[in-house]
Amino acid sequence: MFGSGECGEIPDGFGEVLRDLRLPNCEKLESLSPLPSSLENLNVANCISLENLSDHFNLEGLKDLNLTNCEKLADIPGLELIESSRTLYMSYCSKEKAL
């Protein structure tokens, strides 16, 4: 799935086969519901309305996470669980409290 700038929400039920999710520039996207543990790459760069990730957001299997310019994102539950991550981009996340 690739960002178009118009997406406002992500439908449930992706299944356990999703490995790569790219939603850059989805300016209306406000939150992300739990995603499958199979996810390895997540790009939500420039989702300027993104305020939160679900408390049940599974980050353990992520290798690449791009949260660049998610300026309203204040908390990333489970960030400390990312063990296999190779890349984490978080510039211009002005409301993020701490890593």
C-alpha cells in the first residue's frame, strides 16, 4: 500500500503476510491500529496528522521504521522492544517525549 495523501485510515484485517507498508504523505492519517507481527518495514513519513500508534502496536519484528515529520506523534508504545531494527528515522517529530 502506498501513500496518496488522501488516506485517512487503514482498514483492519491485513493478515499475517504483510511485510512492507508504505504510507508516506497521508496527511489525514491520525492513528495506526495494531499491525501484524510479520511487518518488517513501516514508512509513515510526512503523515502530519498522525497522533498515536495503538498501545498494542507490534514493533518487535520491524527492521526499518520511518516516522519522519510526524509532528503530532507524541508517544510510541513499545519502542524499547525493537531489537532487530536496522533503521529508525524520526526527525521533525516535535511532540515525541523521549526514546
